[in-house]
Amino acid sequence: MIIKLGMWLSIILYLISWGIYISPALLSSKFFQIIRSYGLGLAFLIHSILLGFIFLNITQWPETLTTDALVFIAWLSVALLLILRERAENIINAAVVPVFAVVSLIISI
């Protein structure tokens, strides 16, 4: 129950930060830039804690292989976006990464 609640919380935070990112009117405000930055970071932190908990306590391979892979791929895509922010924005459309993470997490739930 707590795992699913944490997943949904990180999904909501990813969506909020993504919505602010794609809206030029909101992105021009300093307040929304802070919300976007901390929202993405908090969602990533919750996602990381849940990923560690899932891998250490809940995983029963091979039954949960697909779910675990989707959660890890979503985590990895956001991690690369956070680490390589400027390079990632030059290579790919950075607005797509949170959407990809959200879709992967929803499928895994």
C-alpha cells in the first residue's frame, strides 16, 4: 500500500514539474522555476527510495522482472536528465523524459 502511494506521489510530482516545464508563461516566474526544480528533485528522491526498497525487500524474480525493469528504466531516465541537464536538452527533447517516466511508473503499478 505504501509503495503504491509513494509511486503515485512521485508520478504527481513528475507531472507537476513537467507541466511547469512545458508552459512558457509559468516557466518565466521565479516561483514556478523553484517549484519545478524542487518538485522534480523530490519526485526523484521518493522514486529512488522506493526503488531501493522494492529491490531489497519485495522483488521476487522472475515474477516481478517486468515491473522492476520498468521502475528502473524510469528512474534511470530521470537520473540522466538530472545529471546531464544541459547536454540532455541539446540531444533530446527534455520535456519527454518525465512523461516517459510517468508512463513507465503507471504501467508498473
